[in-house]
Amino acid sequence: MSEQGEQQEQQEPDQGRVPPGGPALGRLLQDLASEMHLLGHGFAGASGLHTTDVQALLAIMRAAPEPGGSGSGGITPGRLGEELGLSSGAVTAVLDRLERAGHIRRGRDTADRRLVLVHYLPGAGRMAAEWFAPVARRTETVRAEFTPAEIAAVARFLGRITGELADLRRERRPTAGR
């Protein structure tokens, strides 16, 4: 094979090949998770937050209502603790830091005043948006290399594996009395 052909093959390693399975696919997923984790650590350090605070912010953002959707959104501190595997005291410390930093607010649920809900403040995402904008640009650059059908398959796979791993994490969560 010519040197130019070898260079082209190195530049286009996935063209016409069978996708990796088993250990190779697992390694790719581990590498992706590691890079995302390191980016999150970088954001936490740059914004003066703990990495747990960033995970809490993500959970709070996921609980926000969809634009134009019904419901008040928000997440209870108890639910946040369950999602992150934190004690109630640790959740309080995280929420105190996030509230002082201007990322969240705590308030009573309008339908059930006994419930406290945590809401992400819309303006608080400015630093995150700036930090993660290059991630979004690079993601879009890579996404543009794939057909809509390929992206649909990848999205379906990632959604399924994320759901399975979340279920496994919840199953392994220690419960009182164990």
C-alpha cells in the first residue's frame, strides 16, 4: 500500500469497517466517560465548585421543566441525595454552596407547601455555557460526519446504555438495614 493510502486509511479508520464490539466498545465508552469527567473537573475548578456540586447542578438542570411545559420542575433535596448517593447533611452543604454562588434557589412547592424544591437559576448557566461551548462545537463537528440514521442508532445505544447503568447504580445503592 502506498504511503498516501496508509495516511488516508489512518485518517478514516471507521470507513467500511465493522464497528468495534465487546472490550473495544467498552474501552471507547470508558474513554468518553473519562474525558467528560475530566471536563467536568475542569469546569468545577474554574468556577470554584466541588465536582459534587457540578453533578448536583446537572441533576437540578435535568429536573427543570421543558420550555413551555407544565409543572414547576425542580427537585427535592431528598431526591437529589438519592440521585447522587449523598446523605441529607451532604446535600445541605452542596445546596448551601450552590445557593451562595448564585446557581440555585430553594423554595416551597406551590401545590404542596410542605415540599422544598430546588431550582436552577436561568442566568447561572452563563459560565457553564461559556466553558462547554467548545464541547458543543466539537460535538456538532463530529455529529456532522454521520448520517441521520447513524446518529439515531448512536443516540438509541447511548440512551439504552445510560439507562441500564443508572438502573445498575440504583440497584447497588446501599439501603438502610443492609
